Amino acid sequence: MRYIDLARLRLPDGWLDRAAVAAAAVSGGASVGDHAPVWRELKDGLAELFHDKCWYCELPVPRSDNAVDHFRPKGRVSDAAQKHHGYTWLAFDPSNFRYACTFCNSRRKDLEGGTVGGKADRFPLMDETQRVYAAGSIAGERPMLLDPCEVGDWRLLGCRKENGTPCPASTQADLIRRAEVSIDVYHLHHDPTCKMRHREAVKLLSDIEEAKAAFVAAQADHAMDVAFKKVAARILAAVRVDAPFSGEMRFLLSGERDTDHPWIQELLET
């Protein structure tokens, strides 16, 4: 996961007017789903904000398989303590839109891997008593789910180098809990996804070891500097925002920081 700046989303001509009409219709009793074409207009624009990758798992997949996810569900909210008909007043608010792949957005069971996940109608809160049930401010709600549109949330996720399984990146109890719930709800532990994440991790860790050796050798032989820079460029490409699993790869790279290898911190800051 990486931070997504929704303020960069460019809206089609007349979209705000169409959204206002749809919101008024829903407020008057119309079905939210009847006006789905309004938010679907933004699908391509949302995809372009993150290089056609799912905002939750960072997998690039065909746009036909992806969807505009409502971060706060537009329909039933299964985690609510009382019956909740959805945050319908946010159904046409771009600040509530996220771009998600089918496995992160829809409830799925991975029979081979033994996992179940997918956001669907899930939206747990840190404090359920602060749940908002009718149109109004949501400022008091503290989502349990990590949000790619919140500046620091993406840094709370990492992955295990042994197998690519996602894991919390914090040692703070409440932040660990947020990461664990997000992994489950977004189905980030989907086994085929973990295998792909692991392949990227193996390549990255191999490049890091090669770069460390080349860096040490270059201290005595400047001719080795060329070899070092070549592998450092591969590492930088793996943690760039347009790379698959770039958030988790940055987590793994940060774990390799060493006072003898200041170049690692330099790459993280690039």
C-alpha cells in the first residue's frame, strides 16, 4: 500500500452537476445503485492516480476487473452495532472513492490457501460508539481499516521476507490491530498474491546483497562503482511508487539499513 493523493483526481466536465443530481435523487428515496454510472465515470481517473494498480494490494490488473470502491460502504454496513443502511450521503463524494481489484473489493474464499477476505460491506471502527448513521460529519469516526488516502497509514503494513505474507510494520498494539484487521478485510493474505509478493521480495533481497558486496568492493576499487550503481538502480525501481508491492518492498529495504551502507537510506529518501 502507498499514499494516494485524491486531490489530484481530475473530474470530467459536468461531473459535479451529475453527482449532485444523483445525490438529491438518493436523498429523496431513489436507489443508490440506479446511479452507479456516475461514480463509474471516475474509474479510469482513479486508476491513473496509482499507475493502474489496486490501491489496497498494489497489484496491476486489467481495469475491467477493478471497481470504484466506496471506502465507507454505500449500502449495508455489516460491522455496525445497529442496522446501518450505508453512508448513502457519501455515495457520490469523490473523497469516499478508492480503486480496488476484485479480490480486495469482493468477498472471496481461497480454497487452496485457506483464506477468506474482500472488503464488500465491511467497515469496522476503532470505537463503534462513534458510528455515524445519518447524513452529517464523520470526523469523529476512527476507521479500523488502513486507508491509502491517509498520509501515514501505508507505513503500517509490511511483509515477511520468508514467504511474502503481509504483516504489521508497527510495534504499537492499536496499530498492529489495524494492520491485522486490514490484512484480513482486504484479503491481502490471499495465497496467490503472497506468492507474487514473495517473488518480488526474493529479487529485491538478492539485489540488496549484491549491492552491499559491490559497495564494499568499490571502497577499494573504484571500477566496482559502476556495478554498484547498476544494481542500486534495480533496487530503486523496485521501491518506486509505480512498482508492484512497492510499499512492502520499501519495508523490506528499510529493514536492511546499516551504518556501513548509507546508500540504503539514500535510496529510501530518493
